[in-house]
Amino acid sequence: MPTHDSGATRLDALIIGAGFAGIYQLHCLRDRLGLQARVLEAGGDLGGTWYWNRYPGARCDSESHAYRYFFSRELSDEWQSTERYPGPAEIRAYLGHVATKFDLRRDMQFDTRVTAAHYDAVENLWRVDTARGEKFSATFLITAVGCISAANVPDIPGLKDFRGQWFHTGEWPHEGVDFRGKRVGQIGTGSTGIQAAPVIAETAGHLTVFQRTANYSVPARNAPLTAEFQRWVKDNFEQIRAVAQTTVNGHAFRISERRVADVSPAEREALYQEAWDYGGLQFRGTFLDLLTDRAANSTAAEFIKARIRAVVKDPATAEDLADIDHPYSAKRPPIDSNYFETFNRPNVALVNLRRDPIERITPTGIKTRSGEHPLDIIVFATGFDAMTGTLFKIDIRGRAGRSLRDYWRGGPRTYLGLQMPDFPNLFTITGPGSPSVLTNMPVAIEQHVEWITDCIAHLRKNGIRTIEPAEASVHSWGEHVEECARATLLYDAKHSWYFGANVQGKPQVFMPYSGGLHRYRKLCAEIAAKGYEGFAFDRTQPASLPVRAAEFAGAAAAPGV
Ligand code: N01
């Protein structure tokens, strides 16, 4: 049982967030290391991203046989996905199954938003406050808050006077929104907007899509899974896991070794067509050099632009949709179900904001330079204050009151995306500077959770009081993250959220690690094997908690328990 000190519930470890990351971290710390651990979650249930993102058309872009945990074969065998890409309800059901199987809910607390976490150096404890006025203290604090969870509603003048309804896709009402017969305006054409528009258009009286940056998209080709495929997934668990854990992006497919210049133009078109017909994010894997060579990339870009022009019947609309200003995949590439086809519907219109920018929101619609668009509902598919926004919602303070906001004033600075100096025993799952958003997230999450678990086991076994990186490690890791980004075309799309460019005033720093999950995984393992090279330990006192017998039983065996 947790103990209490001066009104605070005392735990060994506190985990913030009950998505993929928090759920598995709780299992590892509680059931493998025997710690008193608890998850605090702002939402009313588990699910993380999938608790909040219930907008029309929401669906995972990773395929269901890879968008799952791989730490337990038994768990995988028990679960049957029904579609090629799982929707939010199926993902929540899956996570609910995991929580039930490992009896995790008893250590999860919902409707509990963490507001502050301050490090107490004397006691070596993180002191945590919640919006409900509860207090906790814990030796280890692990953030599992997701990378794209802080909704970004742009500061467009007039919104507060709008007399219709408005919603952000990332905070969608659980009861749904009735679009029937309504005039709907959707701002944003990223992965979310591209999923939402076709579904909204099916029932709305009229849909106007406000596009600031035209975007590539490849058909998802979602479909129910056949019994044969479901069998194949079960029979090939080890193989699927091996691929996901050794590829650059954590998906269960490999990137081709072939370069664009290795094939004739006719062969190239045939390969693109094959990938287009197959659908999904694999399109990126058609050639090795799509993300590193501009000329190679432009062949994929032109292929997609030609498909857009072929699908969209109105030539002016087709031109606006195909007028894409960045290399293919330099921003997160969406996949869709009938996105471009939607613009052939009589009840759908596109407004090109580059030519006709929004001036303000009026009480009755959106006013662009050329005139007013009367609306009943505005849908903001405008993305997130990614990677740092959710952490900044918590007042995190380390040694001597140093605030994370101050430390990251010029952009996030971490070692491996996992830790910061002066924030001892604080771990950030899929934090900035880690592969995170450039991967199939559950695979990156498992790697982080297992690394953190092994690290905590190491600290406790060796009587180490605290761990935090040296400032020099943060500096050199930051340089490496930047150098990796510069080596790719990701660096050419300066207006992407990978740089924080979508949020006004946010420092423009490339945030995720683009060196590949496979390399990153190896590097993290080597650093741990070298006694946590680049980190500093405090051994001045024994760890404040007794070592328990169960502690080392599971950690070394992960993954694959
Ligand atoms: O957000 P985005 P998203 N005026 O930032 C536009 C993940 N995801 O929610 O490009 C007008 O990509 C903005 O325009 P611009 C995935 O990682 C995962 O779509 O900045 N427009 C852009 O068009 C994804 O990348 C799944 O010029 C404004 C759009 O809004 C991430 O979530 C499914 C504007 C925002 O696009 C975020 O995607 C869906 C303004 N003031 C999403 N401000 C999965 O499969 C912004 N925009 C797991």
C-alpha cells in the first residue's frame, strides 16, 4: 500500500498519462520491479490519444498488426483486430483488454490532471499536485503524456463572437457532432483534416475546407481483415516483431534497398502504382532515397500530384490541391479514404488560404479576403502544440526551482529524449530528441519503457540515489539530432510541426530524432551497457527505497516476457 507523508500519497513511481506508454510503464514498474506505482490520467478513462481523438474518420495510420504491444506473445495471440487500420473504439478496447489482463486499473486514477511536479532535493522526491487538490510524492516521475496531445486552436480574431458551434478534432465531444444539413467549415489539411473531411461531407449540408498548405496523401485502402490474414498475424508474431523492432520507423514493413536511379522511369512508375494500389504508409518505402535525395523525392511527389489531378474533376480545385510546396513525406504524410474524391461532391468547396487568407471569424462564419463564408460549425483540424506543449501544461521544476519552461526556452534540450539535467529521476517517454513521432508509436514506446525500467532497476540495485544527464551530453545529443535532421529532406519543410512552426512564438527547433529507431535502440542499449554513459549518478545516500525481491526478476528479460 502507498504510505502518506504530510498529507501526500507516497509512492515509488508516479506515471502521468494512461495511453500506450503509461499502461505499459505501470505494468513494468509494478509487476516486474515490484514498485508502488500509480498512473494519474486527466481523461475519464485510459486510451491517451484515442480517448480524446474521436473526430469523424479518426483512424490509426499504422496497420493493426503493428499498432500494438510486442512484449507479450500471449497478449497478441488473444487479440483479434478487425480492420487493416484500427479506429479509436477498437484501440481503446485493446488497451482496456491489456489493462484487464494485467489488472492495471486498480493503480490508475482518472479525471486527475497533474498541475505541478516539483523536485524536493532534500528528500529526493518529486512532489506532485493535481487539479483536484490531491498531493503525491514519488522517487521516480515518468511522463507518458503523448507527443501530440495539446490541442492548437489558432488565435484567429473573432472566434469568441462566433455564434455557431466550434470544435477541435483533438478534443472531440464523446457524444459526437450532428452535421446533418449544417454548413461546416474545416480549417486544416494535415493527417487529421484529410481523414475528417470525407466523413463530414457525407452528412453535412455543405463543407468548406480551408487549406493553408496543400498536402500529399496516399489511399489507405482500409478494409476488414480476412480470417487468413488474422491467422497469419498470429502465426508470424516473432517475425512481425522482429521487423518492427529493426526498421527505421517501427512499422512492420521494410524500406526498399533500391534507389530511384536504379530503375528505368517505366519501372519506377509501375512500382509507385503498385504501392499506390496497395495503399498506406508503405508508399514511403518504395525507394531508399525518397527522404534524402530531392530529385528522387520529386518523382514520388510528381506521381502523387498527377493522381490528384486525375481524381479531382474541377481543374482549378485540382491545381490548388496539387500545388504542394514541400518534398513528399517531409511533413508527416497522411493517408486517406476518398479525400481527393470528396472535392468532386457538389456540397464541398475548397478555399486556398494562400491566395485568399482568413481575415477573421465573424459571428456567422469565416471572412476571407474575398468575402464571407457563412457557417454553422467550425472544425479546427489545426494540429497540436507538439512534443513540448503537454509537458508545459504541467509546472515542472527541478533542482533549485529550475523550471522546464525556462530550460527549454530556446527549444527542447534533452539527452536521448529521456532526461534533462537538474531534473533527477524524471523520465520523459517519447520526449523531444527521441524517434517518437517519426515512428509507429507503440514500438518506440515499448523501447523507452523497457529502457527506463532497466535503468530504475539498475539504480536500485546499486544504491544510486539519482540519475540525470550531464549538460555536455545534452549538448552533443542536440547537435546529433540536428545533424540527423539536416541529412534528410525533413529539414526542408520548415513550416512543419516537427519544427514547432505551427504554434505562434514557439522556438523553431527540429524536435524528433530522425536517425532511425533501429539505430537509436542500439545506441540506448550501448549507453546502458557502458554504465549509463553520459548520465550522472548521485551515490551520496542509499536509494530511499528498499530493494524488493521481485525487483530484478523481469527487467532483464524484457522484451518478450
Ligand atoms: O495536425 P497538423 P493534424 N490557419 O499540424 C493547418 C498525428 N495523427 O492534427 O500546414 C489555417 O499536421 C495547417 O496548415 P499548415 C500525425 O502525426 C496521427 O492533422 O501549418 N490553417 C495544417 O494543414 C499528424 O502529423 C494519426 O500551413 C491552419 C493543419 O492545420 C499529427 O497527428 C491520425 C492554421 C494542421 O495539420 C497532427 O496532425 C491523424 C491557421 N491558423 C493525425 N493553423 C494516426 O494515424 C494550422 N493550420 C495515429
